[in-house]
Amino acid sequence: MAARRNTGNTTLPAGGEGSAHNLDSRLSRHVESVIPKKRQEALKWFGWGYNDSQFYGQDGIICFRGEKYPLGGCELRTFTKWVQQKFQLTVDPSKPFPELPKTYPRPVENVPFLNELRGTTKVDYSQEGIDRLVRCHGQTLSDIYSLWHHKFQRIPDLVVWPRCHDEVVQLVGLAHKHNVMLLPFGGGTSVSGSITCPQGEKRMICVLDTSQMNRLLWLNRENLTVCFESGVVGQDLERVLQEQGLTVGHEPDSYEFSTLGGWVATRASGMKKNVYGNIEDLVVRVRMVTPTGTLERECSAPRVSIGPDFNHMILGSEGTLGVITEVVLKVRPLPSVKRYGSLAFPNFELGVQFMREVALRRCQPASVRLMDNEQFMFGQALKPEKSWFDSCVDALKQHYVTSWKGIDLNQICAATLLFEGDLKDVQRQEALIYEIAAKFKGFPAGGQNGERGYILTFVIAYIRDFGLHQGIVAESFETSVPWDRCSLLCRSVKQRVMSECQKRQINFYTVSCRVTQTYDAGACIYFYFGFRSIDVEDPVELFESIEHSARDEILACGGSLSHHHGVGKIRSHWYRDAVTETGSSLFGAAKKHLDPKNIFALGNLLPQVQETEEKARAPEVVTAKAKL
């Protein structure tokens, strides 16, 4: 069935925050999104990012196409050599990319639900196969591999596009009444398996796509707060606010495609959290629709002492309790100065000591990220080919570093910096950061390198799919850890991965790490791991087995289950131990109260909740012929 056009109007909420004269009602409007309702028109159905942006092979050289990024149109000869040396692999441009399936799994239909949806609501919906397929997954390695090889046996049966809070209330009520599973879907960028369609679900599965709920509802300039609907995409949210001279400042790696609701649902963190805070620091109030009612805090005061904060029940709930519909956020004036920088250190240990000192003195710039040697070399390899003159300059710089500074290129590491604020504040902060770096034998490596390193974050996500296409499986995973175990954890996890590779006779691989966020008591650490998978029967299963061992090592070293990716399905194995039996029982009790029929049965956090409920269900369903 084709998507049905809904022409009804939705009334804006009458109330706002604070006094009416402080609200700029002229700004209340629908936000034109970079991602269309038919998301496959702009985004890849089989991987990360825009349709027109990707790494590819040409005449044995790795290239990148995509004018939205600085690497667009570049031949990456150094990166090609790095891949050849690291994985003993030559780029094969003749390999085909995956094709859409010719048929789709037949949808399960709950006829009473469909009849009432059509008869009593004005919600747009679709049962087209492609609309269902592109919303059956997130962005885990397993998700993408399953798409490429048509392994999904169960995909959503229906996609609905509500346009406001009230329509979500209608949909949740209908799903609860007719025992239909709901799967909230925002930007589809989850890397925890949290939005992957549960393969064992017998009931009708309805994806609730929030993309049409992306209005700016109100802005209070006096209080510097703003209310958006949850489906607004990160880059759209920032574009609209920056037109008004404001910013939220939340910039996760997935910022181009992830949504506000997704940030809240996963307790997200952004690259500039040092100035603006993590999502829990930015949220003032949030609304979530559950089968038993709407959960929200009525007051928007900056801080309240009224018992447990239910904002934090919603934050990190990963779609298991209800649908987030509206979020009130703090905003700040746009900084007048944005300046990039970078530092080089003789080795990773000294770099970590620098990061610790910066955190101790609470003088972090907007972003400071430390890369180990393996990741530094990887970043250098991604530089486009330079002119003869520029190559000579680079050679002189390298001679300066190795001969005059006495630094071993097999040990050197680097940190990228981003400063934001007024000119005097930025200058003062720069001077202090470079002074601290000098204490640990660090030295400035240029603003251009810092900017390039920061922006490359958005391009690196495309490499995973290119690697999969060429016979390399790779993915990232993260944690947070106290400072006194930071270096130990980095060494131990990399050693554990190398040991697991040796046991499995994997000879060509890469494992690296970086420190991306700093706090008073510890830091966030990202790991990147990939290996040559040609002739491996099930490369994803092998990768997940090694990553599982790495996660065990992380926990043994005092690291967390996750800093910001969330638990989802792929880390639910450790959830009970992470929060104790009492904590998991408390969450389970809240889940049972808010969602007594378990219609939000995503299997995240506590998958056994879903398994227990499924045994008691016997839904009335009819299988219909697939719509192509």
C-alpha cells in the first residue's frame, strides 16, 4: 500500500514556558529537513550516510565522492597504501554493491488495529516493502551485514508518521488496545541494536517514525530555552537556531542524521560537551507518551527538589517505555570566535597525563580529543595527495619532529582542539592549554590539522561500509573509566584484542583508541577494531566474539558498559551486573507499570522482559501478501 497523504492540520500547543511576552511565537514553525519523509531518497538503504557520498575504488586507488565533505573528489593514495600494508589487500573496484531484495517478508496484519487507524485518525502510513526495510535496522555492523545479505526474516509490518504529540497519544492508545508492538524510530543511527527489529516478535510491528514531528514550538529568549518536537534532526535544529544567533551546542558524531528524541533516549554525548554539556545537562523538560499516560515534569524551573527526577527515567530508556514527543532545551548565544588547534606528544602516556591535568584544572576547550599512534597514522593516511612543494614542507616538518624533537614516529600521538567563545577568552584558554601541553613535552601542530581532524569525524563513518565491501569488517566501541585506570584500560583492551586475533589466526587487523571526553573523575575512550575478513565464513559473528571479549576486559579494568552509545540489544548481556539485580528489578517494575502489555518490546536493556511476555501472548493476526 502506498503512503497515504494526510492533509489535516495540527494545532500548536497553547502553552509555552514562562510569561507569554517572552515567547517569540513567530518562530513556531515546521522545520524543513535535509532528510525527506521517504528517507531512501537521500540516504543509503544499505549503509551509512548520503546516497551521493562514499569511498570507492578506481584504478586501484581509494577515492571519495561527496561534495558535502572536504574529501569530496579526492584520490587517497596514501590511504590506499595504508590499507594494502595493514590488511594485505588490493582494492577491487569491480565488486558489486548490494541490491534491494526482489521481495520482502510478508507483513503481519492486525485487522482491528488497521481498521481503527484508517477510520479514526489522520495519521499517514505505509506498508510498502522499501519503507519497512529501511526502518528495520540501525547502524551496527550486524545490521548492515544482514541488509547486504538479505538476512532479515522479520521487518516492520507498517510505518506510521505522526505529526504531533496528540497523534502519538492516539497511536499508542490504539497499539495498546489491539496489542500491536510499537518501535519508535528517529534518525536510524543507533549502534547498539536498540532499533533493530526483534526477529522473534509474533505480533504486528508498527514503526512510529518521528521525522514529521520536527517543529520548533517556541523560543524563550529571556530564559534561553527552546522547545522542539523530538523528530528534528541535529543539523536542522542547529541551522534554525543559528539563524537566530543561538546554539544548543550538542554535536555527536551522528549529528548530521540523528534526532533530538534519539539523543534523549540514549543519553547521548556530543564532541563539545565541555562547554555545552551532555544531553542530560541540556534537557530542561521532556514529554513521553506511554500506554498508561504522558510522563513529564510540569515545572521548567532550572532545578527542583520534588523527589526522583523523571526526566532521568526517560533519558536512556531506549524506546522501551514510550515515545518521546517534545523536549525543552537550554540554548546559548553563538560564540563570536571558533578556533581549531592541535598538539603532538612523544607518546600516548604523556598525552593522557596532559588530558588529566586539563581536566583537573577544569580548563577544557570545547573539544579536546587524544589519538593513539595507530589512530594518528590512520588519520595521516587519509590526507589527500599533496603538491610537490607541500610534500617538501611535510618532509621538513617530519625531520623537525624526529631529529630536533627526538620523537619516534612509531610512538607519537596527537590531540585535536576546538576553542569557542569571546576572543579574549579563547586567547587566554589557548595560552593555558599550550602551557600545560609543554609540561608533558607536547607542542603545537597547527590549527589546520585540528580542523581537519575534527571534521574528518563525520567522514570516517563511511569507511566501515567501504571496508565491508572490500573484505574488511570494522567497528567502534566505547566506554568511560576513572582516571587512575585510563592508561591501563587502553593497554589491556588492545592487548586482549590482539591476543584474541592470534588465537583465531587473524593476521591482518588494526586496533586503536582515543580519549574523546574528559571529566573530573575520568574519561571516555573510543576503540576502533577491524580485520581482513576474506575467506571468513561468518565475519560478523567472529567480530562480535572478539568484541565480547574486549568488553569483558573493559569491565574487568573498571570501565563502564557504555559512555554514550547505550545498551541496546548487543550489550544487554551485561546490564543486570552493571546496575545490580535490585536496579534491574526497579527498571522492570517501571516498565511493567508504564507498558503493561509490553508493546514497546524492543528487547533493549532487559531482553528477558520481552521473552517472558511473549510466552503469554496469543495475538489475532492475519498474514497478508507483501506489498512491493
